[in-house]
Amino acid sequence: MDKIERFANIGGKKVGVILIFDSYKERQFKQDFEEFKAYQQKSNLEGGKDLKFYKQLKAKGLRDFKPIPYALFREYTANFFSKSLFNALKFNPQFIVSDELNIQIKLIKVKNRSYYFEFMDQQCDPENACFDGAGIWFLQTIVAPFFYFQHIDYKIIERYFLHELTHFTDQMKKYVMFDAKYASKIKTFSKKKSAYCLNYLYNSIFNLREEGLPDFVARKDSPRIDINMVGVHLYNQNLEKLTRLTKKADAEVFYEKQIGWENLTPSSEYVNGRVMCTTIALLIAKTEKIPYQLVAGNKTYTGYDIKELDNILSSNKLIYVVNLDKRVIYAAIKLIGPKPGYRFIKMYQDACTALGISERNRVMTLRRLAVLAKQASQIGINERKRRLNKGGFVG
């Protein structure tokens, strides 16, 4: 096997980072590099790290990208990624669920420069956290910044991978077993009712916890956490649209692009799940009387029980939670961790009630979910009748 290994002792436990290159040889790397370079040199980008990255190169007088040797790509990937991960685990030992943990990443070539990581749950056990990872992510995030600028933003690496490791600990501690079993029943039920969108509706509901908590964990060291109300409302609008789709292919594409993993905007289930976790944390701050700040527009609100909270959410598109005490964040993570999808929504719902957050400003409620599910089922029944009648049968 073509691999590079790095090991460290963290809290008396042996931790390894194993990068596997069997599926990512020099040919795949060169293809990714050419795609990376072509994208960076586009003149019509609207902004973001990619455009700024190329502007920095041009500022140094470079008209083209100097090629990165494959050997250096491997070396930098192994050295700097393991350094970042070991540091992250030093401050987050809860991810080390056994006396010896190997974090194994199989690098692969993916299309369209997708920053792709997949948790390989079937291969994992307490001693092995296994992932497929896009080589382009390592190139963009680690190797190119160091090769061209001798600088790496380790916080980006840590934030990204703490999200992935949360999936690993969820699996090992069996926190999401209930959702997995329930999802299987929903899938069978949705086929019987011809309401294929039900499967994707419940996928999203479960992902509010399953993806939202990792997103919250990944941002626990950020100076501020955002609550995007435009994203909250659009997420619900998209769920409404999803329940009206009668064809399985249409429902799948709409879910993936507008709600699920392909949606990288504030209307995704990832971000809205994080908003729910943040709200639960605000209730903990209120209960423990630990003050924080809300920043909305040019106004700042300070306290542990901000009476204007619902009005702030109604009146602003973007609100920042600032200076949220680490004790509050860790307490929220601990409290949310064991909760499956339904119980997570109930916990969030109770937090909203205690904080005075009205129905219109909530990401999700159990009543709203019931309405959406009923609507999807009825549309499925109507569609099945339509098909039978069209074929000359009794619906």
C-alpha cells in the first residue's frame, strides 16, 4: 500500500494520521493541479479565497503558477495535515475514543474541484476513523498556500476536519443509531405511499442534528457564530417545495442541490442545524446566567437573557452571537450529542419557547414537520390515484 504515516502521543493515547495514495497517483494530482490553476486564473470570479489567492500571486509578479512537484505535495500534505490534526485533538480529546486511534484518509480524484470528504462508516471501528478525501482539498487548503506563500491557515483545516471527526464519534457512541433505523422505515413507507419526497424530508430532519452539531463543533473556537434568518426562511420554503415533488428523480436532485450536501449557502440543513445548536446554547447561557453579546446591524445587545431576542430575529437578516463562553458551548455539545433527530428538535423547540422565540423565527418544530409529512403523503396518494386512473384502473 502506498501510504505516509505520522504518529503522536496525545494524553497518553497513540494517535496516527495515515494518508493513502493508492488511488491518487501523480497523474490524478496533475489533473487536479491543472483544474486548480485554470479556476484560479478565471477573471470573472466574484470573490472568495480562490480569487484572493491568485491576486496575491500576481502581486508577487508571477504571471503563471509554478508547478508543484508531486513528491512535495505528498510531503506537505502528510506533514502539515498531521500537525494540524494532532493540535486539534490535543484540545479536543473527546474524539479519541480508544487507546489507539488511526485516522485514515484515502485520497481520491473528484470532479469539479469539489472539496469532498466522506465518512466511511462501514469500515470504521473505535481504533480506525476512515475517510475518502478529495486531493484537490489538500492542494487548495494546505499545499498551495505553503508552496507559494510559506503560510497555512491551520484554523481552516481544523474547523473542516473537526466536523468530520464528529461524525466518527457519533457513530462510535451510537448517537445516530435511532435515526438510521428510523430512516430505513421511512424509506419503505415513502415507496408504499408513492411519496418519495418523504424520504428526503426526513433525511433533512435527521441531518439537522447529524450535520448541524458537527458544524457547531467546528466553529466552537470562532469569535462569533452567525444566525442567518434569510437562510432559515429559505430552508423552510425549500422543504415546502420538496413535499410537492411527485417524481423520485426530481425530489432527489432538488434535495441534494437546494437543501442537502450540495447546498453551501445559509439555507442548507448543515447551517440551519448549527443555528438550532446555537439557540440551545443561548438557553444554557440564560440558565447559567453567563452573558454574551448579539450584534445586529449597528446595534449590540449584551446579557444572558436578552428580552428583545425575537424582535431582533424578526428585524434583521443576519445576527452574530459574540463572546459566547466556552463553558456554554461545551455544555451544549455535551447535551446535544446523545439526542437523535426528533429529540433534538424537541430540545430546540423547548429552547425557543424559553427564550421567547416565536414560531415564525424557528428553524423547525415537530408540528411543522407533521404538517409537511402529511402534505407529502397526501400528494403522493393523489399522484398514485392519477396514475391508476390514467391507466384505466380504479384509484
